[in-house]
Amino acid sequence: MDSFKGQGGIQMLLTAEQEAQHIVSSARNMKIGRLKQAKDEAEREVALYRTQMEAEYQNKISESTGSSGSTVKKLEDETDRKIKALTKSTSMVSKEVVDMLIKHITTIKI
């Protein structure tokens, strides 16, 4: 009878070992599946982030390109206004300057 108990104990151990291997194998498969799922999720997030950054970059480029034309126009207008203001002020003062120069040149100091 002891040999029967020994055989039954060995058989129980073998069955328990097979169950343990099954559990470990199942856990490994679940881990591999979860890692694959996490990798796929990360790749989707990276792709989404990349498209958002690319869209933002393109938007900034289009803004800077569009505004550079308006900036050039603004600078040209401002330059024209300053030139006109300087021309006007010199035309107003030029007669006085000419009169002052003639006075100093023609005045004889003794």
C-alpha cells in the first residue's frame, strides 16, 4: 500500500507540475500580449503627437511666410511716411537756413 501511496504522490506531483507549467505559460503569453498592446498604443500616441507637431510647425511656417509679406509692406509704408515727414520739415526750414547762411557770409566783422 505504501508503494501505491508513493505512486499516487508522484502522480499528484507530476499533475501539479503540469498545472504550474500551464499557469506560467499562460502568464507569459498574457505578458507578451500586454507588451505588444502597450507597444501598439505607444506607437499610436507617437504618431498622433508627430502629426500634431507637424501641423503646428506648418501653421507657424505659413504664419511667418504670410506675415513677412505684410511686414515688408508695413516697413515700406513707414519708410515712405518718414521720408515725406523729413522732406516736409527740410522744405520748411531750408529758407531759414539759407537766410541765416547768407547773413553770416555777408556780415563783415570789424
